Amino acid sequence: MNRKKLIKPYIVFLLGLYINSFGVSFITKSNLGTSPISSIPYVLSLGFTPTLGEFTIVFSLVLIALQIAILRRNFQKIQLLQIPISIAFGYFIDSSMNLLSWIEPDKYIYKIASLLIGCVILGFGVYIEVIADVVMLPGEAFVKAVTMRIKAEFGIIKVCFDASMAFIAILISGILFHKISGVREGTIIAAFIVGLIAKFFGRTLSSFANWLFPVATEPY
């Protein structure tokens, strides 16, 4: 395999990551909460000086450390790529939040519109990351590490993980603000539909994936 074919999946993955950052930002801008994986960094960013992107980086590094603690010798060195990816994603989020600073929906219908637009964008970004097939983001990688450790089904652990992220964010919000801030109905909606949207793109854009990453065939 030549260098171009080796680099291409990582370029596509970074593109998906950048698209994801806009999805997170649109959801966050709706003021109806944010995605479950971003709920803890978002609540912390409401109470402290560091930005959502900066807290996302720190939170991702914690998840990577937990993966190492869970898997120990089974932790693959290639997964250390999650570190630069997490740093890039954090800065992508801050960049997209700045670019979308003009979005301040005041009516509930506009908030819902921003939320749904964000979910579609995030679902498409997830789809792009999946077809790139290089490395997982720390949230999904942490879930995979847990499933490997306790021999459980990925889907079940993913639901438990998302619910735990939202619950912890609510606890942090209660401690910091004595009320629930940053976790709302948008968090629940995003948790339910982003995965479905990503699957929809996977079914309907299969020809796009085949064009982007054609399957090599052996010559006769």
C-alpha cells in the first residue's frame, strides 16, 4: 500500500472530526443541553474559565487513562493516537463555537431546529469517522474497553455510559449552580437519534463509501 492510501483514511477521519465539532456546537447552541459525551465538559465550562473544547480535551485524556487502567497489557499502542485526536477535536469544537457565535435562538422552535441540525451534522460526522476506520474517539474506545473487560454487549454499555455521563453532569451542575444547567431534553434527544442518523447515512451512502475507499480486487 502506497503512502497516499495510508494517509487518506486519517484525512477523512479528521474531516469527520471537524464535521462532528460543528454538530456538537449546533446542539450546544440550541441551549437545550448538549450530546451526552459532551455534557460533563459543557457543564464544567459553564462554571469555570476553560472553554468547552479545553474541558473536552481534559475529559478525553481521563477516558484514555481509564482505558489503559482497564485493559493494561491489552491496551494497544495504536490507541495512543486518541491523544492527538482528542486535542484536535477540542480545538475544532472551540473553533466551530466561535464560527457559530452568531447563533442565539430565542424561540423554542428555533432551539429545536438548531438541535436537530446539530444531530444530523453529528450523525454524518460519525458516519465519516466510521468509514475512515482508523481509531475510535475516547468515549467509544472507553466503552469498547469496558465491554472487553466484562464481556458485555457494546450497545448496552454504550447506553449505560451515555446515561452515566448525563447523570454525572447533573450532579456537577447541582454542586456548582444548585440547579440543573447544561443538561436538558436536547441531551436525551441527541442520545437517541444521533446513532440512528449515522446508521441512516451508512445505509443510504454505501456507494459514496465504496467510491471513497474502493475495495481492492486481485488481478486474474
